[in-house]
Amino acid sequence: MEKKKINYMKKKLELDEKTWNEQRNANKSRQERSYSRTKERRAARRHYMFMSLVAAQKTPDEIKTLMDLYQTGL
């Protein structure tokens, strides 16, 4: 009887570890996808801002300064 309990607990532990690993991997994948989407959105906004500054006929120095400020979040 005691051996059955031990085997049951080992199997339960293995299943719990497997479930935990699957959840961890799913969360990690979700984070990576979210990070990629965020990175793409930032790049698109940066490009839009650059094109807007060029269209506004800003000088290269002004564009660099404004892009640097945008990059730092000011």
C-alpha cells in the first residue's frame, strides 16, 4: 500500500513539473511575441516621426536632436 502511495506521488510530481514547464514555456513565448510587436510598433512610430520631420523641412541637425529626444522619451 505504501509503495502505491509513493508511486502515485512520484507520478503526480512528474505531471506537476511537466505542467509547470509547459506553462512557463507558453508564458515565455507570449512575452517574446509581445516584445516583438512592441519593437515593431516603436520602429514604425520612429519612421513616421522621421518622415514627418523631413516633410517639415527640418535640418539634419534638428532631425537628429528631435529623434534623440524621442528615443529617450522626452
